[in-house]
Amino acid sequence: MTEPVGTEEGRAITAFSARLHIPIQLRWGDLDAFNHVNNTSMLKLLEEARVRAFWRPDEGEEALSTAILDSGIDAGVITLVARQEIEYVAPVPYQRRPLEVQMWFGKLGGSSIEVCYEVYNDPSFEERVLYARSTAIIVLVNPATGRPTRITPEMRAVWAPYTGAPIVFAHG
Amino acid sequence: MTEPVGTEEGRAITAFSARLHIPIQLRWGDLDAFNHVNNTSMLKLLEEARVRAFWRPDEGEEALSTAILDSGIDAGVITLVARQEIEYVAPVPYQRRPLEVQMWFGKLGGSSIEVCYEVYNDPSFEERVLYARSTAIIVLVNPATGRPTRITPEMRAVWAPYTGAPIVFAHG
Amino acid sequence: MTEPVGTEEGRAITAFSARLHIPIQLRWGDLDAFNHVNNTSMLKLLEEARVRAFWRPDEGEEALSTAILDSGIDAGVITLVARQEIEYVAPVPYQRRPLEVQMWFGKLGGSSIEVCYEVYNDPSFEERVLYARSTAIIVLVNPATGRPTRITPEMRAVWAPYTGAPIVFAHG
Amino acid sequence: MTEPVGTEEGRAITAFSARLHIPIQLRWGDLDAFNHVNNTSMLKLLEEARVRAFWRPDEGEEALSTAILDSGIDAGVITLVARQEIEYVAPVPYQRRPLEVQMWFGKLGGSSIEVCYEVYNDPSFEERVLYARSTAIIVLVNPATGRPTRITPEMRAVWAPYTGAPIVFAHG
């Protein structure tokens, strides 16, 4: 179980689900001319966290137990982002320590999943900072047919413990 | 006034606002290992459309009349993306002709704007394809103080004709 | 025939070489935190120029007569960069007009080609600026075997008119 | 002292210098449509290795003793790549373990340095693979004047132990 990291209202609702914690190394090249991590680079970091959390590693590579998705054109399944929402809470300066991407499932559907993210600085920092929150709807697709393909019972069993309340964004 | 580009339900609601049409060149490097334009690359394209549509050009450069924002650390204003939502409607293959990014304002606030986007293939294609729809909340910020700064009357006057109905995404 | 490119003088006179001229749109996102086009972004621009100059377009797309290479995993040939050298002559600021990438062949080998590049600002600028010079050794490879594959007589015939003197870089 | 990592001729000459070893995390997004790390992404990795090896860390961050360069527009010095050469020895597949970038100085000049790189897979792999070799000429520049600025005696003292034989590339 994950403890609430702060007292902010919006975060409290997601604080009681089990989360994955994925460290992702920043690059100075992620900065833009405003000297902050570019907002599109942030999505690159979330993409990498997703790959590490859910895709099956090559033989001999270590990965989380949730990494059981055989993704690839050759594997018969690719994962497409159908929709993504992201809220940038604070500008991200360059830092050598990896960012910590916390992830959980807002929903496990038939052939799609809702992945929820919160991006923090490294746990070793005395003061934790929440940089961004995001939700992505990922669809499993058969690359040959272009049609959705179903989440297997194995995936569902392994991923279910990481299901939690979805992020609620303010709209309008 | 912009004519409806298609008959699709979801688009109809945005079809009656005046829109900016910005051609943005794809790069083969925008593709990922699935041989489609990567979803984060799409946000890069929207970023570039936004810069071309709203930032004041250098002396001697041509730009739309809406390009009146003096953005830059030196200029005293930077534009930060506070929130962005994007729906990927169809995979984007590499193509030499530029994509056409259509833009309008969903809302002109005090120090923030809601920019709406629809991304199509080039008008010269016989069959138009809608690839993505997105909404971004952009905040004008003073880089020295980190505080929001107000949209000027000049900006408001120039941008107002491009205000239209915001995109309505399905949630949940 | 191409004049020697090696001296300062010789560079200014590009009119005597048969060169391809490829306009490539910059993106604000190509800048880094130093507010210049990042040096690795420049290679991205050269990559895109190469694709547009040499890869066969999809049906219905327009391209130069030199664009006859069926590149792609499915096409049976991929192009790998075996070596690249680049000299950054002047920092590149963001600009709306496309950069002009001038290209020619320094050498047409058995299964590899040496591509030479010079990157300028747009011809519509009163003062032309040379931003970078580069040479890339490109190898045609069969993706199934990983082995080099030979340049066809058709390619050689079409590309030969654009053969010129290779760029001479100072070393050491 | 660094032991020779392999028996290859070309590498032997650089095997006796002290080297820095910088682990750099790959991203799936570094791959291109050929399903290999894109050649321009490789330069991004080298850029990041350089930043981590030579730029002074923020207070509280750990870094190598060679990281003493106060780089940044505000710091009064920026580092520009004047020239870079890279040889791609083997295609790089996606891997979770970081790549190991080995670095040393081929030359410490007045206001420029020659940085040499070799990129390997992680030392934990049973079989080490050399993926790329590169040399970059980096110039220290005062961003206010655009003029080169001199390497300080402190830098020279700290960096000198990592001076070694430059990489010799085959040309022509």
C-alpha cells in the first residue's frame, strides 16, 4: 500500500492503491529553450516508464512482475495510446537523480487499459515535488489486422493488484 | 468561417468557428519502432503549430496576423502548457506533404488560453483524414517571477475572431 | 561537376556543383536550453533531407528524381549510417523559413554511398549563412540477413550526376 | 588504468588511458522505424554522458570529480560542439540496462577539448559489445560575447588524468 505523499486534495483519492515506482533518468536534452523539461519530453518519460513496467524483458534482463506484455510488431501485439491527458503541476529543472514515475491502473478493460501516472523527484530528496499527473488510455492492437486484441487472463491477474482510483482532472 | 471538413459527429460541434490552418512538415524521425508517428511526436507538431500561429516572428519573417506574442526568456513572457489532452483518432504514417494543424481558441481567459487542435493530412489529398484532436491550456508566465501575466488587450482583439466551441472529449 | 569544397572561398561558390536543394522546416523544439538548434537536432534535419532526397515516395506523392530507394523493413532494404562527421560552423537560431540542405554524393560505392551536406538558411534571406557541413557514409543493408546489399544500376545512373568532390575536414 | 575491453585492433591504442564510465539509460523512444536505436539518438546519449561527466552538479547532487564545469547561460559559459565524428559499429537494440559510455580526453586545448567516446552495453552482460566510437570537439564559449573562453587551471588539473590517445578513424 502506498501512503499519501502529501496533503493535497486531488492526490488523496489515489493514495491508497498499490503503485509501481519506476525511476527514469532525465536528459539535459529534454530541456527546451525555456530551460525546463519540455512538456512533450515529459510524455517521453511516461512512455519509457510504461515500457519498463509492462513489457516483457528480453531473456536475462530483470523487470517487475507486471512486465508480461509481449509487445512488438513481431510479437503480434502493439500498444497504441488512444487518449492521454496530462497536467503539469510544476516546471521540472534538469537533475541527475532519476525522476520517479508512480503508476497504477485506473481501469482494466476488455482490450484497453487506463494507466495513471504521477511524476515526482527522487525519493532521496528531502522535499518531494509532484511535477505532473497523467492518464493514458492504451489499446492492445494486432498489427496485422489493426484490430484490438483482448487482455489475457494472465495479464489481468498480474495487473489487478495495481488497480486504483483514476485521477480526476478538473475540466472547464 | 470554416466549413465542416467532414460529417463525423464529434467534429460537427467545432465546425463553425474560424480556424487557423498551419502546415507542419513531418519527419521520418517522428516515427517509432511501430512505424507510425509516435504519440509524443504528435505533441511536438502541435507545439510547432502553436509557435507559428501565436509567436511574433523575427523582423523580416512572415507570419499570420495572430502571431503577436513576444515569447522568450528575454521578452519577459514565456508560455507554459498547464494541461493538455489528446485523442489519437488514426495512426499517422510518414508522408512528405505537411500535416495540416487546424487551431482555434476554446477560451480566452485572464492569463491563460485554451487552444484547440485538429490534425489532418494535407488539403491536397483526395481523402481527408482526421488524425488527432487536442486541447491545451496555455498560461502566460513572467519568467523572472514565475507568476502568470495577463493577456493584453491587443492579443485579445487579434485572437477573439478565432474563438470557437471547445472540443468535447468523452471521459470515463 | 563539383568544385573543391575545401577552402573558405570554395564553399561560398556552390553554384558550380550539381546539388540537391532540400528545404527542411525547423521546429522550436529543436532548440536546447542554450536557445540554439541543438547539435543532435541538426543531424535529425540531415536525416530528413536524406529521406526526402533518396527514398521513393508513396504513390501520389511528389519527389525529386533521385528518390528511388525502396527503403523499409518490408521493402527488403534499410539504410544504415555507418559513419558521420559534422562541423558546426555557426549557431542556428529558430527561424520560420525552412533551412536549405544542399546535398551531393562524395562517392558511390558498391553497397555504400558517401553523402555530403551543407546546411544554409533559406535562399530568400539577403545574407546566406552556412550553418554546418557534414558527410555520412550510408550502407544499404538487407534487414533479413543484416548483410550489405548492392546499389542497383538504376540508382547509380540516377545519382551519378550529383557526384562531386567530397568535403575535406581539418583533422587534428 | 583501463584494461583493453577487446582485442580489436582499432581499440587497442586507446586502451591504456584512464577513462570515465557513465551509465546512460536507453529509452524505447530512441528507436526508429527500423527498430534500432536511431543514429541521432546515439548522439543524444553522448551529450547526456558529457553533461554528467563534466558539468558541475547542483548542490546536494552527486557527481564525478571531473564534473566541475559551470555550464549555463547564467553561469557565463556554454559548451558548443564545434565538430563531431561518429562511427556506428553495431546496431543497438532496446535494452533495459543502461549503456556504458566510456569517455576520455583526446586533447585539452586552450579553450577547446577533444572528447573521445566508446559506447558499450552494460558491464553485467557476459558478452560486451562495442556499439559506437565518437570524437567531439567542444568549445567553451561566453554566451554574452559569443567568444571562446579559456579552460581554467582547475579544469586542466582535474581533467588531465583522463587524457589519452585520440580515436583514429579511417577516412576515405
